[in-house]
Amino acid sequence: MDVLVVDHPLAQTRLTVMRDARTDSGVFRAALHELTTMVVYEAARAFAVEQFPISTPVAPTQGTRLANPPLIVPVLRAGLGMADSALALLPESSMGFVGLARDEDTYEPRAYMESLPGDLSGLPVLVLDPMVATGGSLVHCCQLLVDRGCTDVTICCVLAAPEGIQRLKDSGLPLRLVTASIDEGLNEKMYIVPGLGDAGDRQFGGM
Ligand code: URA
């Protein structure tokens, strides 16, 4: 699995704002929007393009467009804050949604919402989830996509723990990961360290 770390200075300043415990939710969301633009921009370097004829006011020439715009899939709830900026960069894309919860009995991730096309063969998918912690829920989400025929999944996140990256690699699924940082690891509560806390609570307030 390819892993790309977006270590651009402007990405790191937005990440610092998000890590800082003093940052309020409005500023946190604004930093997440801007950082998502940078992470998706770097992820899109690998996208295939095709040429097509256009005319400028001066002369005919060749234009460039994405050959196969990806389906964007934010993972609810924390991925919601990345959805607008990804779609703004990829206006040709459509959006699906996956909502994941932990099953109270088995502790395994369970999808409570799968709003996805039935057939994903030939369609690249961009999964948005700010935190790759254990990787368990993301593997579950990506398996849903692969079960629908997807063979090309790019996960865009803000922070990834080495344990989560290993879990994604071990899944054997056709994945690529783009992140703004690989942090030290997980604590006993499965929070990323140093991390930024609960990405959903930081955006939307605690429940
Ligand atoms: N999910 C979060 O929101 N934060 C973490 O640190 C780990 C998982």
C-alpha cells in the first residue's frame, strides 16, 4: 500500500491549529477544510487525465480533464467536515456516504448507512476520514467498496497511527493512503498520540 505524507509547510500550520486544544470548533473546521484541500490536491496527482479539443479566444488547443473522476465517500460523522472541500476541488465527482457505528455486543464496526452506487467497478473512490487510528472501521468501510467491485481506493486523512497503517496494509485491499502526518501511536483508549482528540467532537461539539 502506497502511503503519501503531505508535509507541505502550509499543511503543517493547519494541522498545528487542529492539534491545539485551545482551538474552538469554528476555527478547527476552517483549518480542516483548508487542510483537506491540500491533502486531496496531493492525492489527485495520481489521477489519470485525458486531452480534448477546446478553443481559446485566440486559437484551438488541447484541454485537460480527469479521465475518471472519483466517487467521494466521507465516513460519518468525522469525515463530513472534509466533504465540501473535496467536492469543491472535484466538481465532476459524485458523493456517497458510509455511516459506521460500533456494535454494542461484538465491538466490531457496523455500517448503519451505506449510500453508495451498487456497482463500483471501474470507478475510483476517495474515502474521507480525518483519523486512521486502529484502522478497523476503515477496513470495514473499504471492504464495502471492494464488495461492490471497486479496485482503486484512496483514503484521505489528517492523522494516521502506525498501527492503523499496518492494519490497512494487512487487509490486502487495493488501498492508497494520503495523510498530513503519521503520529507516534495509540494510547490505551485508542486515541492517536499526540493526535488532536476526537475529530468529531472537535468539529461538532461533544455529545
Ligand atoms: N478517532 C478520533 O477522532 N481521534 C482519535 O485520536 C482516534 C480516533
